[in-house]
Amino acid sequence: MSNYYGTGRRLNKQFVRQRERNMGLRKGLQDEFLNRLIEEEVQVDLFLRNESVRSGQILAYDNWSVLVLAQDKQYLFFKASIMGIIPERPIEIDLGHREPPYDLVSDSSERYYGHYQ
């Protein structure tokens, strides 16, 4: 994909990445996670900024909000008010081209701290 988008000038990388995400060429981890929760109809615990916990099922989401079904009522939460989402069971997420930042099995302290002893 060209970095010009027909404008005749080179665009910065951040703009290009955002544009590719919006065009569906790249999916973020948040999108993968929320889509999987919706597809598999998994019950979740939502930890909110006011230190309360709401249990329910995520029905839909967009850039700013999450629609949740809890206790036979629909709740619309702003993403800014959600501190964490904990599913009732582990979710398999396809990371695609991404790799974990480090190997969880081996000792990776040397990678980050040099020859730390």
C-alpha cells in the first residue's frame, strides 16, 4: 500500500497505520478480543472506574462504547469507564503476524537487562 493515498505528498506512519486499521487491513488486539467474546457469547466481568463490577454478556461495541446485557437489561458503558474485562473462560485469539513480546518459558531477563547477574 502506498504512503501517498493520492495526495502527492508523503504521509506520516501513524496516519497510515490508523488509515489501514480503519480500512480493515489491520485488526487491533482489542477488536480481536471483543469480537471473540461476542461470537462465543462468553459471560464477562467488567471492572469499572468507580470500583464496581458488572457481570454480563457483551452484545456490541464501537470506538467509544460497549453494549452489555446484564440481568435482562441493556447497559451502554463508555470504554473510558472500563478498567478491565475478565472472561469466565480463556479466549483463543489469533495474533496473526504478531508474536508475544518475550518467551514466557525461558528466562528473558538477559534480553532486557543485558548480562544481568
